[in-house]
Amino acid sequence: MTVSLNTPVPEFNAQATSDKVISLNEFKGQNLVIYFYPKDSTPGCTTEGQGFRDQYAAFSAANTVVFGVSRDSLRSHENFKAKQAFPFELISDPEEALCKLFDVIKLKKNYGREYMGIERSTFLINAEGVLVQEWRGVKVKGHVDEVLTAVQAL
């Protein structure tokens, strides 16, 4: 089962940094931005995370919690989060449960080599738990501002 626009997102539990288990239900009454990225500490993923970090106060003011998700280990996430001073948690999804729920595993090419990897994507879930907007195949430049605008319009 995968999520689709304008429908409730099914409950999930996921391991995250700061020794937390994230449950969708615990965020009822708040908006959620869940962004999927390919790999910790790579240039595009670092830039994207820094964008969410730098706008975090504005997201918080709009009653919105931000999470980053990749298949990296919790240890890798903790290092990435600490090095970049991210004020939000990173979810580790090595079994790709969330990746499959949000359908972000795609065939990718890098230097002629094909592999299955995370397509950079962002999802906005409203305070009632309904998926209200999605961005797939994201280009990093200007993306965080676009997401913030959508959040502020809720």
C-alpha cells in the first residue's frame, strides 16, 4: 500500500535519531513535512538539510514538524545531524518500509550504472493526518522555500 494525495496516511512507527521511535499518531494536530533524501553527508543532501535547518523556526511557527528520511543507519544519521546541527530528527529506514509506503524507491542512473535508490521527494501531511501535497524528483535549489510557502498556506 502506498500513500496518495488527499487521503489519510496510514499509521507508521520508525526509528529516528535521539533514540526516538516516531509514530504518526503522536503528531495529530500538527503538520508534518517528511523529506526523503538519498544519502547522508553528500552535497545535495547536506544542502537540502541545511535549508530545512535554516528555515526550521518558520516551520515551527506554522505548527509543522520536519523529518528527514534515508536508508542510512542511525549511527550515520546521528553523525550527520550533529555535524550539520539539524534541529529535527532523521529517520533511519534500512528496510525501506517508509520508502515503500511513500513510493520513493526508483531506478536511478549514475555514471551509466543503474541501481535502485531513493528519489528525492517531500511530503506534506496536514494536522488531520491527510497527505495534502507531494514533491517528487526534487531539485534542491529553492525547494525548502516552496515547501514552507505550502505549509504557511494551510
